[in-house]
Amino acid sequence: MEDINSVILRDFKSFAGSHKVNLAPLTILAGLNSSGKSSVIQALRIFKHCFGKDYSENYGINDIGHFDDILCDRSNTDTFSISIKIGKDNTLLDLNISENEKIDNYKDQEKLYNSFIKKTFYFISAHRLGPQVFYHTIENKKKLNEIGDNIVHFYKNHEKEKCVIIHPEAKTELLPDNLNAWMSEISPGVKLNFISNREQDTSRIAVGESGSPRKHRATNVGFGISYTLPVVLLLLCSKPGDILLIENPEAHIHPKGQSKIAQLIAMAASNGIQVIIETHSDHIINGVRVAIKQQKISNNEIAINFFCRNKENGLSEIKQIFADERGELNEWPEDFFDQSIKDLSILLSK
């Protein structure tokens, strides 16, 4: 299935006027806090929920608020728009929303949209669950929830499947071996056990270690494993044509683990899974650059969008950064993962 090539935002939140965000098999959204990164992910979720459907004040995002919370407060219109361009022909699907009305070009592009709607969208929130003693049974076992509260059932549904991405140290192509191998990049030797109790409608995750028969509660092994697990599991279970929206894949992970997760993300994108991530981590950026250098993904399959706020009017602006075949970036704008250099210059100064 064809990827989304770009999303165009018009008078959407902190974007006044029209702004185009280029997308790729792997898209990175970077920038300071409140610079507009999350708005891109929110826009894609709203588009998926609203396009081609009857008007509803529910935009598909529970906490985004009302129309006045979405329309740019410095806009001179009463409508915000979200458009996407798809495929080799860059065909436009256009969605316009006012306070009491929705207008789109669904009837003109019904065939394309019907193909697009077959894509499976996944969203992993930055607010995903931390370590849990147990999880209640969730009805939807096929699609991983945005906070990961049905993670055991999602795993069980895919447990016997082969992975698209095979870890070099995995004994087989099956999910359990590859999941443990990739999770060992974050916590060496980790062994995960997914346990369901049908009588009590609960499930839990037990965490073991290589060479030890003892299994621990997830709440006793730190946040890193629980925060990383939904991301790694989703990347391994997704199929070509799926679209993954992931916020802060680096949360609660050691820098080495962040780099490895970035390389896994890059490998997923090079295998037909479109991945869009929001990140604040230079280790994620560098992990992707390493993946380019090691030819795990082509530099042409990556789009890096840097978001910032105009200091005079407070509106969001977007700058695209390009990587070459060696993983070198064409520029480093102010505040684009340059804080380490700034701090070191101060520490090394006399």
C-alpha cells in the first residue's frame, strides 16, 4: 500500500496559514517543547477519524478539547484544515472543519480513500502505562491500545507469528525469540513471560533473567522495560502497509538502548512499515544515522522535520533537515540537539 507523502495543516493550533510537513517511510519530528510536533500526530489521528464520515464533535482524541482549542487563535478564518498527499501521484485528500460542519473531498477520491482506510493505524502515546502488577482484560486483542493496557492479549494474539525484522541473535523467526532478543538490547538477558488468567479476567508480565529461575513482577524491574515493551512489540508485530505513530520512543531508556530502538525503527521503516516518531533524544537521531551508515535504511527513506516557534509572533515554523548516504546531516539549526555542545563549550572555557 502507498505511504502518506505529506500532511498539510492550515490554521491548525499553532500553525497560522498553510504549512506542509513532509513524510517518508521514517519521519522524525523534533524540536523544543510546545513547538508543534504533537500537532502533526494529532492531525493525522483526526484525519483518520473524521475523513469520509458523518460530522461529529468528537475528533477521535479524548483530551484535545473543542473546536476553539484546535483553530489557530491568530487565524482570520473560521475553519481549520488537514490534508494529506498519498502515493506516487501525490493525490490530495482534503478535510475542512468549522465549528458546526465538516467538508471533505471523499466523493471525489472515494476509491483512493477506500484503499487508504484499509491501512492499520497504531498510536503509542507518551502517556503509556508504566510497570503494572496486572492488567484487566481488554476486549480489543488485535490492536494495541495507545497506552498499552492490552499488551498481554496483543502479544498472545501474535505469539506464533514470524517477525518481519529478525534480530541477529534470535534463535528463530518467531515473535517470542525476537522480542526477548531486542528487549535484551535495553536490559541484557531479559526474559519476558506473558501470563493470562481467564477466570479472573486479568493478565500480567513476569520478568526473568538469563541464568536465573526466578521471575519478578514488572513493578520490581524499573520503568525502562515497561515503557519500551509496547514500542518494540508493535514494531515486531506490524506488517508492511501499517502506519505507526509513536511519541517519545526513548522514554526511560539508557542511551545505548535508545540507539538500538532507533535502529529497530529504521529497519521497520525499510520493510514497508511507515513510522512517524516524535522525539527529544539525540540518541534516537544518532541511532537512525547509524542505521543509514550501516545500510539498514536508505537516507532517501527518512524525513527529519525540525519545529520551532517564531520568537516574534509565537507561531510554529518547520524546517526540513536532510541526511546523506553516510548519515551526515546537512545542517544543525539552533536548538536542534545541540545542547551537549553548548554545555561542553561552557565546561571547557576558562
